[in-house]
Amino acid sequence: MSTEHGSIVFILSVIGAVMVIEGLPYFGFPRAAKRWAAMLLLLPERQLRIMGLFMIAAGLLLLYAIRSL
């Protein structure tokens, strides 16, 4: 298996895993997911950006920790 092929498989695997995790609340708790989505509309954009930045930083930190093992 070439390195390029392995990289594509890895990226697609990660995207697939994210899609599964993102879909779990909508499948398991659709009513709560709708309430949560409605609450997001009420948040100021600045707060959403801070939440997004935190999630990006936490994800990068997790990836770094896992890749360092």
C-alpha cells in the first residue's frame, strides 16, 4: 500500500468516525438535539466562536497526544 493511498484511507476513516459521532445525538435523542440547536440560535456569535476555538484546540491537543504515543 502506497503512502498516498494510506493517507487517503486514514483521512476518510477519520471523516467517517466524525460522522458517526456527530450522528449519535440526532439518532438517540432527537428531541434534545432539536432543543440544543434552538438554544444555539440564541447564543451570540462571539460565544459560538469561542466554543468552536476551544473544540479545535482540544481536538488538536488530543491528536498530538495520540500521535506522540
